[in-house]
Amino acid sequence: MPAALTAEKPAKQAAQTVSPELVAIKARQQAAWSSGDYAVVGTTLQIVGEELCEALDLRAGKKVLDVAAGNGMVSLAAARRWCEVTSTDYVGSLLERGRARAMAEGLPIEFKVADAEALPFADGSFDTVVSTFGVMFTPNQEQAAAELLRVCKSGGQIGLTNWTPDGFIGQLFKTLGQYLPPPPTAQSPRLWGTRARLTELFGSGATWIKTEPREFKFRYRSAEHFVDVFRTYYGPTLKAFSALDVPQQIRLEKDLYDLIGHMNTADDKTMVVPSEYLEIVIVKR
């Protein structure tokens, strides 16, 4: 079966009121993730998807949904384990990059444009639902969590990886926020990297939640190389720089170099920065 990219209407859901503020935040976020080319960064994170599949102990034949999949990090990892994979994101161009990767490996993944807060699938459609550094950025966190639970079957698993507040990427977002403060009503995506918030979001719908702190090491040619890649391809950083005047851009660049310098473990001119993330396995009630 060739990899395919389609769009579907959401499954019928209970009516919900979405505030204009959340609609505006989502529009800005979608514009940010559509800019640059997240796939350049996403490809470097592949090992995280492989390790999440191992933590879930994925078995061949399981129906797996990847939410906010980007260019298919976990989608590919699950397909390599002979699972039936559906890969979704609200940025179609990223799904096209995932589709190209799947085609190159001959992996039968289905790709669908979908909003993590309104998934176009019936209740209990999947054995396993996953998201790596994706669903954590949804503006309506409660709705996104409810959707992950809804499309997962009873007794099925939800597997997530989320950057922690104190890790490198958590601190990078904190730094960006000092220059472009988020709206007062916005909930920080870094909350998804805390046990307390995960319990709030999933506790009532889960029989079991396991969280495990892990590290991903960002390996780049130099600090300058990292900043250049993130400034050019990583949507939130690209948008932050483009919104600032030149003096502010210079200050932000210096702050990023200071952050890297503080956390860089390399003893040569390269960059090796560990970034903590939380690996989460949830069993649905």
C-alpha cells in the first residue's frame, strides 16, 4: 500500500465553545510551524521516536495514530515495527516530508491532515496514540488531551514525549518568551513536561500513567550552527527573530549563545547539549 496524504472532516463530536483568544493563538501557531522547515530539525530527533516505541512495547499489527506528527518521527518508527500507522498534522507540507520518507523506505503509512484538537476519527479507533514534541504545543490543552483519550480504545496506550520546563528546549522557549511574551490566556506548552499537569489532563481517563525523564543530545557543528539552523528552519525561533528589530535580534542571539554555552558538554568547538524531556506511557481506562 503506498503512503497517502488525505484530509478528512472531523468525526461528530459534542459541541464546544472555543474562545476567540484560542482561535487566534492557534492561527499564529499554525503560521509559525508552517514557516521554515521543521523537518530539518525533526529528522535529527528520530531516536526519540524509536525509544518511545520501545517504551510502549509496540507489537506488530497494532493500529497506531501519530498526532501532530511533523515529518513522521514516530510514524516511521512504528511502521518499522509492522504496525498499521496513520500519521496526522495540521501542516500539510510536513506530512509531505513524512510521506517522502515513508516512500523511500517502502513503509505503508497513511497520512491525513488533521487538527489535534478535533481528530477525524471515531471513538476508540486506535490501539495506540502517540505524539512526540507535538501535541504539547496545542493552545487548548484540555481539548487536545480529551481527543487523544477519545480515539484510543479502552485498555489502549497513549505515548508522549514532551520537553520539560528546566531542560534546554524548555529554557529556549522561556528565552523566546522574554522577547515575545505569550498572550495572558495562553497555557505554557512546557506544562506538558510535568507530572502534575499530565495527571490533570489524563488522570480521570487513565488507569496508569508512567513518566520517565530522558535526555536527547543536540549535536551540531557549533553553537553558531545551531542558532543558524533554528533561526532559519524552526518556526517559533524564525518567527521570533523576524518580529524583532535588529538590536533585539542581537540581544536574543547573545542570550541563545549564553544558554548553549552554559549547557554545552562538548570539549571541542562543536555543540553537544543534553535536553531533558519526559517520556510518558498512559493506559486508557
